[in-house]
Amino acid sequence: MNRAAKKWGLRYGASRFVAGETIREAISKVKELNAQGLACTLDHLGEFVRSREEAIESADYCIKTLNAIHQAGVDSNLSLKLTQLGLDIDATMCHENMCRILECAKQYSNFVRIDMEDYSHCQQTLTMLHELRKEYDNVGTVIQAYLYRSESDIKALQNVPLRLVKGAYKESPKVAYPAKRDVDNNYKRIIKQHLVSGSYTAVATHDEHIIDYTKRLVSKYDIPHTRFEFQMLYGIRTQLQLSLAQEGYKMRVYVPYGNDWYAYFMRRLAERPANVAFVLKSMVIK
Ligand code: FAD
């Protein structure tokens, strides 16, 4: 699908959500965002690799990204997915890949965020995080509010820097709230739970109700701006990103790059049908 998407030229639409195919392009976008007061997290796109070689190559790319961030002196950390590092092939190799990446990040005092994937990888991701945190404190993960288990997972992750999101994958009602209202209510609950416990919290959403809720919460509990941040995806609600930064909040943009963009791009389209019209337009008007 990735190859077919490229052949048919979907990349014209994807460029709204993907910062480029090379590290150079991505770093140049990060510089532009930093100049506007926005911090970043770079993600070298890729998931579900099929061989050990691909997994090791992906880990090498993550290290290249950390080196490039350091060399350019930009304000960005790194986000990655464990399936990209071979979780489905060999968990021990995936752990070794993570250790190589975290050693490099530690040398630069940088931070690495493990994105949360679909439910079938949730427990493995948390187990891996737990193992890694025994040796490294510069690693955190993501908790998805649509999962029934999110509240109890957060309880076990006190003092771990977490990014909290609604959740992007299609999950069974056996494990996830099917109704948006329930997801939003649980999202508010877990934001309060992690923030008020004193743990560093990244609230990653484009939903203004949730953003306003977080602003009220931090004001009520007198939580300093150094203990939380907002995060949004590259190319989505860019004005809102800027206004939060101008109001003095820490605002971080998730900047994906690389030529393996198809799955990421499709998730963004699925979230918002209006994006499909946008992409069709950009394919016709070149
Ligand atoms: P929604 O209720 O979906 O949207 C609120 C409003 O935001 C919409 O009305 C619309 O105006 C705008 N909006 C939302 N999505 C789009 C879009 N695609 N295009 C244009 N406008 C849009 N999910 C995971 O499962 N695992 C992760 O590791 C993960 N990491 C993330 C990292 C960041 C920085 C962000 C911002 C999201 C991440 N997500 C992740 C995705 C998340 O779970 C949601 O799927 C996504 O953010 C949409 O939900 P929302 O909170 O923005 O609220």
C-alpha cells in the first residue's frame, strides 16, 4: 500500500501532515517551528517491520535523528514505535535497539517517547517501558483514554512522563469505550489523575474543550507551566498551536518524516473526513 500510495502521488496531500522524506527537510521544518516558539518531537515514520535487518536499520535511523537534532541545536526530542524496532519479530532485539537509542539520547540529555500502538501491543509496550525505566529515566510512553485500562495503567506509572491521548486505532468495545463522549470524559479523568499526582504530563489533543479543561485544572491546582505541555500534530490546528505558545504554555509539535508515511497519513484521514476532500483537491490542483 505504501508503494502504491507513492506511485499514485498521494504524497502531495501527505505533505500537509509529513514534514519531508529526509532528515534535512525535517530539521529545516523543526527550525521554522522553533523560531515560532514551538518545541518539537521528531518521528522517523515506520511501523511493523518484517525483518531483523529492517528493525536494526530503523533503530539506526532513530540514532541518526538524535545526532541531527544535536548537531543542528534544535529543540526537539524523539518519538518512535516499538514495532518499528522489531517488537513483533524478537522482543529481546527490540529491547537492545531501544537501549542503543536511549544511550545516544542520554549522551545528549534528550528524551525518547514510545508511541502507543494498537491494543495488541499495549501490554508488551508497558512491560518494555518498565524494563527500560530500570536503567533509563529519559524514556516515557503514551496512554490512550479510549482504553478501559488507562486509569489503572496510569496508577502504575506515577512519576513517568506520559503523553495522554484519546487513541487513534480501531479497537473492540471489549477493550475500549465505543462512544466519543465516554472517551472524552475518561480523557479528562486521566489528565487530572496524572497532573495532580505531580507527574510530568503532555496533553496531546486538538480538542479545544480538553485544552480549556486542562488550563482550568492547572490554574485551580496551581500546577506550574514547567510540569506539563500541550502537544499537537504537524499541520493540524496550526493557529491554535501558535496561540497556546504565545499565551506562555509549552507547546510541542509532533513532526513525522521519512518515506514510510502511508499508515500515518491514513490515520490522519480517518480521524477527519474533511481531510480527504483536502487531499483530493491538492491532487487535482498541482
Ligand atoms: P478529536 O475529538 O478527534 O478532534 C478535536 C478537533 O481537532 C476536531 O474537531 C478537529 O477540529 C481537530 N482535528 C482532530 N484530528 C484532526 C485531523 N486529523 N485533521 C484535522 N483536524 C483534526 N494516538 C495513539 O493511539 N497513540 C499515540 O502514540 C499517539 N500520539 C499522538 C501524539 C500527538 C502529539 C497527538 C496530537 C496525537 C497523538 N495520537 C496518538 C492521536 C490521538 O490519539 C487522536 O487520534 C488524535 O489526536 C485526534 O484526537 P483529538 O484529541 O485531537 O480530538
